[in-house]
Amino acid sequence: MASQDLPQGAPKLTICVGDIHGHYVRLVNLWERLEAKAGDDFATCTVIFLGDFNDRGPRTKDVIEWLVNLPQRYPQQKHVFLAGNHDFSFASFIGALPRFQPPSGFKFSETWRGAEKDEEREGWWKGDDMENVHLQGRRWAGKIKERISKKGRPYDESTYDAGATFRSYGAEFGNREALVAAVPESHKEFLRNLSWIYEQPGVDTGDAATSYSRLIAVHAGFDKDRPLGEQIEELRQRQPVASRYEALSGRKNVWDNPEELEKDNVLVVSGHHGVLDTSRRLRLIIDEAGGLDAPIAAMLLPSREIIRDTDPLFASSSALTEAAEVSEAAALAQEESAREVELVAA
């Protein structure tokens, strides 16, 4: 990336927030702890949300509404909302992918090619105007035949666990017309405008362990088997014409940094992988929960301190009272109970 394309100067504080997956109470709790920890720097920091806002947790609608309103509540902060594979697929189904100029004659049915072998097992969605639904949208809203995943947990309707998102908006699973009508226009615009990549200048802390020349945030990572420049340009362009984007959906193939980024001392931060991996200097994975029964984590940069929604909230000028702490715990318990009911119903 040319230096003139980068924002001028790195912020004093950057916060990277892991995958939220519909867990509204956890998100609010995490935000309170981040604000208490960051102090005066919080008002003007950059917050990078690493994607996957929907599915699995019971309150996708509330999560997205909270994120939509965040810039009004904290106008001096910079907010970066990255697209994850779950967000891309949700947007695919409801017609909220980025606006783009498609190639002549292009239809989203072209994205199905090469994946048809999985159609029966994954129960791809079928319905009116199907040829204008991206492959990932059909997979997202399709009823998978297998009820238990390879990880031993029940699927929530689809391979993406999209059932919770339908319920959050009050729509029957698979009913595209009802879901499109239920999702507010502001939520559709939020999904449509998600970034696929974010870049900012690095920082020199005087310590090689925490210094880096540039920061790149992308939901899953970069495919080491493809030219890096080609991938970065693809992510900047946001033209959803491919069947799958490894930078949003890859696993083992995007776990490590491409060699050229390591040589250039570039820090790459992702969520997606369902783990918290802070063991590498230039590759950070911040997704401790993966939408399941674990805390949502965030990292403060450049210090690399980890904050979780379950951390104690220490006394401050706006500290919670004992009664509020009890209320908070009750709300979280209610959310988890709702999730358990969803899984039993599935």
C-alpha cells in the first residue's frame, strides 16, 4: 500500500474487538470495561470490530442496532466495521451486499459453480429469484441435513447457525421475504458498507516486541498461496463476484502471514478462528468465543493488553453499583438461557 493511501499517523490507542455473534449483553459489558480501562484515551481512539456480528447468539438485531448508533454516541472515535463471513452471507441473502458494477450478464448463480456437490448435504436455500442470491446466502439460509457439527455441537438450522438471526428479527427460518421486510434499512446499509480490509500506519514504541510498521485488519487473514497485492486490491474493491473469499472465510490457509508482510514488519489482526492467539509478534487472532460459551475479547494496541467482557469492572466515576452488577449478571444469564433454548429447539 502506498504511503499516501494510509491515514495520517497512527492513533494513540487502537482497540480490536473480536467476533460478537449476536451476543448483545456481552458486547455492552465489554464496552463498559474498555471505557473504564482506556480512560481519557477512549474518547478519541480507533475501534476496529473484526467482523461476524450475527448468528449463534440470540440478539443479532440488538447488536447491529447498537453498532449503527455507536458513531453518534462517540463522535470523536473512529469506528471500523469489518465484514466477516457470517455478515457477508447474511447480506447476500437479504440483498445487502456492496453496490458494484457487475460484469456484463453476471448473475449470482455463477457463484454456485464448483460447489454443487455440497448442495444436498447443506440444504441450500431455494425460492423466488434464487439466481440472484450469492452462493453464501443460499448456504446461510439453507437447512443442513446433519444436526451435529464436526465439533460436536448442534447446528442452528444452517451450516452458519443462522437460525438465531432469523429469530432475532422475528422471521421464520428460510423465509426470505419476511426477513428482508423485518431487517431495518439502517441495518441493511450497515451490512452493505462493511469494510473488507482496514489499514493504518504502524507505531514505534521503542520495544521491538510491540512495534510494527503498519497494521492490517482483515476478518480471517491472507492466503499464502495467492499474490498478496492481488488479495489486497480485491478486498479494497469489495466486488462480491467470487464464490468464496479466503480473507473472510479461510482457515489453515490464512492462519500465518505471507512472508513479505513478515519481512516488512506488518502486523495482521483477525478474528474468525474461534481462538485467542497472541503468541506471535506480527499475527494476532482475537476471537476467543467464536460465538459460543466463552468471553468476547478485545485487544488494546500497542500495549497488547487483553480485555474481556467478564473482567471485573473496577470502581471509577461511573462505576456500577452493587445492584447494577446483579442486574448485569442476570441479563447475561438470561441471554445464555435463551441460547440454550435455541439449541434444544434445533
